[in-house]
Amino acid sequence: MKDDKIYEMLNDAEIDLNEYEVEELSSEEKERYKTRIRMEVKRMNRETKNKKNKNKNMRKIAAGMAAACAVAVGVAGFSNSALADSIYSNTIGKLIGATQGDKDEKELSDIYSTIGKESTELVSDDQCVLETDRSGVKISVSDVYCDGYLLYYTTTLSTDNAELNESDWIMGPQRDKVMENVSINETLIQSAIGQPFEKAEDGSYVKMEQIDLSTLTDENDNPIDISDLKDFTVTWSIDTLEGYLSDAWDENGEYQTTTKVSGDWQLSFPVHVDTSKNETIAVNKEDNGVAVNQVIKTGAVLIVDMQLPDITGAPYNDPYNDPDIFITDEAGNAMWWLGGRFTPNEDGSQSERIMLLYNGESTIHISVTNKNGAGESIAELDVDLK
């Protein structure tokens, strides 16, 4: 789920901020609370669905029907026939299956299937470790996508630990701030609370991780440039795992845990940077100070480089200088956001890079509005992708 959707839900809540003390959070604590919010939203989605469906097996029945339909429609229903034939027997298929009934089912399934279609399935050799089994918990990595801008990889967790198998999701213990460590060519580039392993229909736990390769830093926050690399090795590790329940809490209001398992799980896998489908298109279009400089198309990602004006003054008077950007395809459907970053400039303007899921769209429409004002339009731009 994208963070902005979480914030939209929080905007509906009535909160008196004067009742709370102001406290600075570390980056690790921010990630911890963001994860809790995501999990709480998922729990509320499931709770709402269960109230509507008295039959608790409805989701499994629907998933089974979806699988049956997938096999029936074959290639006509899926751009990847292998995925259609084994939608619940591989990691990508499990990820898609786990979105059944989720509020963001369409968005998540589109992302998983599009990335999955362009991914490479890893093959074991003497130079890599694609599976690790410690303390009765097996973790494996299977699919990798890399276009030089974004890296995706999928992992699966399975266990014979009965208590751990009762969990709705599994991750490093949040209270202990246990991090997943990720290195590229033996340089640590990320130590953070990763995405949780979420339970799939077959009882295993799956997840897809994303890393923005254009913003890499080492443990001392020094920039790392790997733009010239065609191949590299990723090492992933974690030393403690804990299971969580989505609808139970302890006396401190934290999610109820099932059990904690310690071990030394390490994976190592090769990544090939596939730039064969990458294409940069100069756009240089401007409307009312909003400019689109260029777009970059890759196998599954569309990157939009923009310039936004300073809107703190008249006529917009936005004290936050934070306009809303909405991007649609030629049919008016919202494009799924994968990430991005913005850089403030000395004159108050901003340089923005937006990363979207790309499925061969021929044009996009960019709408910029004053979300902190009256919602008035600032700019409307059409961008040709051909």
C-alpha cells in the first residue's frame, strides 16, 4: 500500500495534537511506526471484509475460483502464460494470491504480475546461496528484476514451527529494531526494517522487496554509484524473526506476537542489470512553471523527471510548497506509483523524479493541483511515450 493512501485514511480521524508531546524519531523508529500503520490498515481491511462475509472460508473459495479461472483463460487472461499455469505454485503467484480481498488488490496484483513478467528466475550455482535453513525456518530467494534504476527480489519463508505458523506475518522483532541487512558487492547499502513476510494460501510466507539503486548510500550515508555495473551480487541477512497476529494486541497496544526465533539466515544471489528495454525520451514541455524534462521507459518502470515551481506565494499561497501530482494513462486510469524523490532548489522550486509501473502505455496525463489550498489546477500536461 502506498503511504499517501494511508495518510488519506488518517486524515479522516479527529485528533487533538495538543494532547501529545512532540518527540523526534530516528529513521528506524519511523520505519517501525510506518510498518505498524500499514499492518493496522490491512487488519481493518480484513475485519471489514469479514463483517460483510459471514462465511470465514469465503476468501479461500474466491481464491480457488480465481485460480481455476486463471487456468481456464490461459494466455488470453495473463500476459505470462507460465504464471497462469502455476499461479499458486511460485513466489509471484503466491504474492498475487495473497492480495485476494485486499483493499489494494488491483494495485498490488498489477505490480506483482508486471514485475514478475520481467523478472529472472534464479538458478542455483556454487557462487550463490539461494536458500538458507536455520532453527527450523527456511528462507529462499527466487525472482529478481533490475533495470538499473530499481531492484526487486522475492523471498519465501516456510517453517515447521507450529507457533510461528500461526502468524499472519513474520519479520524482524519491531521492539528490538532488528534490521535486515542488504549489501551489494560486500558494501552494506541498507540496514532497515524490511517488508514483512505475509502468509500465502499454501501456508508459506512471501514478500517482494524494492531498492532504489539511484539513491544508494553506505552505512555512513556516503553516496554509492553503481550505474556502470552490469552485474553485481546481493547479500541479504537477518538474525531474528518474530511472528505477529493482525487482530490481537498486548497490554501496551503492540501487535500480539506468536513466537520469536533466532538464527543466522543469509542469502547471496547474482543480479544482472537488464537495460535492453531502457529508452530515454526528451519531453521539455511546460505549463505554468511545471516542466517535464524527460521520461525513461524500462521493462516495467516509467520514470518521470519534472520541475515544480515555488507555490508558497500568490495565487496559491501554499505554506508547505507541496502540490499534488496525479498521473493517468490514456484511458484515464491512475498510474501506480513505485517511488521517487524530490530535491528542493535554492529558489524554492523542486526537482522531482517519479517512478511508476509501466505496462506499455502510449501517453500519460500529468495533473498538478494545489492540494493545501482550494484544490485549484496549477498545470495540465500530456506526455507522449512513443
